[in-house]
Amino acid sequence: MALRVLLIDEEPDQASKLEALLHDQGHIVLARLPLSADLLGAVNERQPEIVVVDIKLPDPGTLRQMRDITRKHPRPIVMFVDRDDSALIRQAVKAGVSAYAVGDISASRIKSILDIAMAQFSETQALRNELAEVKNTLAERKIVEQAKGIIMQQRQCSEAEAYRDLRRTAMDRGAKLAEIARTVIEASKEVPR
């Protein structure tokens, strides 16, 4: 599968070799940029499917840029480095790097590394989406519970009756239960005590 790649490298000779390897495997290198470039802007503008970074060792500035990309324009990031460093690997993974490869870059290695990065990124995104959905569900339940408490207090009714009222109102209006619950909460704030 051909990927649209943003290549980031400080050494022109190394970048040319890596770019040739990527081209040989059918990938499209959208741009080759130095680390000093506005990488977040480049990702936003060019919309690569994967970001490939080739450096000796990542420094805090590089990791910050990778973290910014991950937060604002999530996509797989592959980092090719010259030396192994466990602490930097952990920092890179926290910054959103999907694959961290040490040593020489060869045609035989690059395909599997890119495949791993794409798979790892997809898995991570699925987990993030699932977590966001769970957090949203919990937040909505909390809002519904708060609204039920308000209804129970105002109408002197049971929890089951308050819930039925919320559900009935949501169904009558074709709205989500959490939306009606928010309306109840907001209305209770407006009522003078």
C-alpha cells in the first residue's frame, strides 16, 4: 500500500537515501523538511498518512513537536535513530511515536517498520476512541443522575419516577436523555431559591 509520507531529516545525504527507499517501495514523499521547520503546519497543510523522522537522537524540542502533531493532527509517526536509549524511547512513545527504530535503514526493514507503525497507530486510535466514548457515557450518566436528583427534590417523587419523566420528555422531544437532563439542570439554576 502506497503511503503519503512527510519526511523529516536534518542530514541531506541520509534524507536522500531514506527518500529513495520510500520511493522504491511505492510511497509518495510529499515533502522533505528539517526539524527546524513548522512541522505541525506542514502536517496540517500536506495531510500525510505517516510522518517519518530520521535523526541521531530526539531532543526535547523534537519530542514536543511530535506531541503537538499527535494532539492536533494524529497520525502514525516513525522515528529512525542512530543510538538506543530506553529513556528516550519511553519519551518518544509518550509523544505519540508509533515506531522507534534503531540502526541502519534498509529496504528490508523499512516496510515492516512502516507496517508496524500503521497497525500500532490504528490500535492506539481505536483505544483512544473507546476511552473517549466511555468517558462521555460516564459524564452523561452523571448528568442524568444530577437531573434525577433535582426532579426528585422538586416533585417529591421516587428515583424511578424521575427517570421515567426524563425518558418520556426525551422521547416526546426526540432528544437524547443527557440533553434533557442538562436542560433540567440549567433550569434549576435559574429558579430563585
